[in-house]
Amino acid sequence: MTVIVRDVRAEDAEGFARVRRAALPFMLATAEQFRFDWTHAHPDGHERPLVAVAEDGGIIGTAQVRIAHDAPEPGIGSVNVYMDPAHAGRGGGSLLLRAAEEHLAEHGARTLYSWVLDAPENLAWAERRGYAPSRSAYFLRLDLTAAELPPLQAPPAGVELLTAEDFSADPRPLFELDALTTADEPGDVGAELDDYAHWLATTWEHPLFDRALTTVAVVDGVPAAFSAAQTDGLGRYSTGMTGTAPAYRGRGLAKLAKNASLHRARAAGRTEALTGNDTGNAPILAINEWFGYQVAAREVRHVRKIG
């Protein structure tokens, strides 16, 4: 079977999403989402989505490739390769990885990160190509049709639960809260959110972002904690980020916001809740266990030095 690798085209969005759902069913993936992401990619990220195509023209593999332009340390790139399980072992993944590495090296990357599902064949594949394991993360799932969610609680005095829609006139306070919580999120590569215009275009306006289900705990008029929701129009709901500003931690505000968001999601007809957590983030893992989330899969982030 002959496989070629090429740059993605707008008409590839459906195939790109299909492969992602097949390879990684624990994350939302829609054609609309990918078309949006490709159109709004930050120029400093040098993003180059790639596809592996079979002889019949069908997409059998994908690669997400970018420079971590928002990281405080320069020279970091990422490449995540996903193959349709029905077409694994035919060389498409290797071709995608080679093209991605060459592109990242041309744009100054010296450290490459890649997420790999925790299965023996995947881990061995990454090791043979010079990647060493680092931290790990869980994919978590909750069946909203059967789950017994914790009962809703009245917010304590001075706390109000709002939705992202309530900030439509001025989303900047949510951007500032997102920046605060992102700054100390566990991970190998840090991120600094300092471009409000880009955040508006790529986060606030993202087709998966559900403003009606995103819930914000406001303390004395100040956004203090939030649970960001994404939905795919297929009944699935995903928590993009749940966090609390440092000055308000230890008060249960993130749990309060997430519980309200989950109840709203079920009331809106969502049937499946998904999220992901670093395996070392004990506080958030404990919160998700309290809600009834169960581990669906584990992935391991790998690193390789080049150049």
C-alpha cells in the first residue's frame, strides 16, 4: 500500500476529524473545529497540519505540528501523530513524523514534545524514534445519562455563579482569569497568555466553546474560578479547563463551578462528559473522582532533543 504525506487542505477537515475520533475517542473532534483552527493559527506557531493519504485518496493519518510560541522558553516544538487504527503499521506514522520534524527544525525547534497513548506498541514506536517518556495524563469519562451528580449547592455569601454568556459585553475578565490559571498549570512546557486579541479570536470565538455551559464563580464582583465547557453538537461535553485564581484557592470554588456546569450540560441534553488531567494533579483528579469520572485511557508525553 502506497502512502503519501502532504499538507492539509480545507476539504480534508472531515477526514481529519474522522481519523482523530477513531484514534483518540476521548477528545472532541469536528470538521468545523479543525477548519477554524487552521484558519486562525498564530503566525508565530508555524503550524503545519499534515495528512497521510492512501492510494484511494482516503485520509488514514494526521499530524498536528507547531512551535510553542507562547512558551517562555524558545525552541520548543510539538508533533502529535494519530493514525486510523484500521491502517496502522503501514508506514504512514513514520512518514508524518519525519515531515513534522523537518518542518520544526527549519523553524528553530531544538526540543520536541509528543503525546503517545499508553500502549506497548505506541511506546515502543516512540522509543525507536528517539523519544523518551516524561510526564503522563489521564483521559476521563463520565456517563451523564446514568451518573448521580452531586446535588447543586447554593453559593456561599458573596459568591455568584454566572456563565460566560454573562461576560459577552466584556470578556476581558475571563481572559485575565484564564491567564492566571494557565500560568501554573502542570506540564513540561509553560504557557503565557498575553495576547487578548488572539484569545478572543481563537478561544472566545472557537466553535467548540460553549458559553452557556461555561460556568464562572464570581466573588464580590471578581471572577475567581471557572469551568470552561466545550461541546461538539453530537451530545458530547468536555471540560477544557477548570481553575481558580491563586488568591481564591482552598474555598471549593472550582468544584462549585464545575458541578453547576455539569448539571447544566445534562439539562441541555449532553450525554457524555470528557476531560483530561495530568496524573500528578492530585487536587483536580480528586474533584473529578468525586463527580464520578472514570479513567478511560492514559497518555505519555515524550521528548526528543534535535539539532
